[in-house]
Amino acid sequence: MHFPYRLRDRRLDDMKSLGGFATMTASAASSQLGAAVGAHAFATIGPAGVVAVRQFVAAAVLLPVARPNPRRFTWAQWWPTIALGVVFATMNLSLYTAVDRIGLGLAVTLEVLGPLCVALAASRTRLDFLFVLIAAAGVYVLVLPGPSSDWLGIGAGLLAAASWAAYILLNRLVGQRLPGLQAPAAATSVSALLYVPVAVFLIVQGHFNGMAVLYAVAAGVFCSVVPYAADVIVLRKVPARLFGLACSAHPVLAALAGLVLLGETLELHHWAGILLVVTANALAVTCSQWSGSPTVDPEM
């Protein structure tokens, strides 16, 4: 007698998951669109200037919404929040530096190794070693190391990956110690304060012109405001596996955004490397879910 109701509930859950996955994919597309738009300001204010404006925009949006009260924070709440702010600053600067030097698609492909490492660290099965090999092969094919390789750009991409992994772990911790969006709001404010000297220097040098700031503000909206709104709407309601799969879409969307908005053309080995890294990430997240091991935290 209850079977039709269970079937209806399952269909509703499937529709919610499908809607949540679509929203997260749109959020990922927004992030890569914002990164591509922000890249147009690199020539004028540099990656650090774009990150500074992005952090200012994110803080301006999050603080009125979350309204954190730092005076009531305990040290157990403060230290991971400060650490998260430093990670914000490092992650965004290293990613944009990599984008400036090796292109959007390659930079984001390297960055997504961070969530992949977190997913693999949560489970130690025989398949994990296979996923590591696939990802390593993907990075090698993507980069094809040689005398002409931009090692600074590659290193910046890998630093962005390490920062994203740290972001996941710290966000999980502060999410347990602070309610709602208080931790991201406070951490973004810490990151914004770190970039005040950068903004002051650029203003004194006269580099903050209208178009550059406009591009950077657009990057802040598309990379921070839209994804945060998507987080509030869906990330508390969808399985962690779907979030991990949505992360796998970032390199492909970044490559497409770079192609359309920045005129970046990728060679065949670039696409092959992206495909291998995406496959390793998707399989790692999916198999971790099947084995009952924790994957990427949906609170991210």
C-alpha cells in the first residue's frame, strides 16, 4: 500500500538531485566565466589586483548577509577562520597567476587535483592507486614537461590545488564551529584585509582605471556571489557524490570559457590530459560514495 508513496518520494528525491546537480554545474560555469572575465584585467592591475577586488566584492556581499560578530568568537573559532582567510588569499592568487601564465583550462585542471586528493585520502582501496595513476598520467599528458614548460605557472596551479584541499578541510572544521555563513564571511574579510595594501599600491600608481575595475568586479560577482548563492540553495540538500562530480566539470568548463572569451586554443594532448584528470576525479568520488567512505564535504 505504501509502494506508490515510496516511488513518488524517490522520484522527488531524484528530481531534487538532478536540479541540485544542474544548479552546481551552472555555479561552476559562473566561476569559470568570472575567471575568464577577470583575466581581461590582468594586463592593467595584474592577478593580485583582480583578486583584491574580488575579495572586496565577496566581503561586501557576505558581511551584511551573515553578520558575524567577531567579538564573540572564541580562539577555537578564530584560528581556523583566520587560516581559511589566508587560504582564500593564497588559492585565488595562485590560481589567477596560473591562469595568467598557462591559461584558464590548464590552470583549473591542475587546481581540481585538490578535491581529488581529498576524495582519495578518505578511502584507501585498491582502486585508489589506479585513480592516482590516471590523475598522474593526466597531469603528465596535460603539461608534457620540457625545457619550454612554464614551471612557475604549473607550480602556481599546483599551489592552488593544495589550497583548495586545505579549503575543504578548514571549511568542514569551521562549519562545525560557526553557524551559517559566518565563517566564510569572516574569512573573506580576513582575506580582503590582506589585499588592502595591494589595492592602495595600485591606486597610488594610477592603475585602477574604470574597465579594469569593472572586469575585476564582474569576476567577484561571478566567482563569489553567484557560487555562494548556489551553496545556500543546494549544497545542504544534495549528496556529497554529486558535489564531487560537479567539481569534475570545472576543467572542461574552464577550457570552454578560455576558448570563447580569451581565445585560448588547446592542443590534443591538453584535452587528453583534462579528460584523464576529470575521469580520475569522477571515479574517485563515485567509488568513495559506493564504498561508504566520506568524500568532499558538501558544505564546501
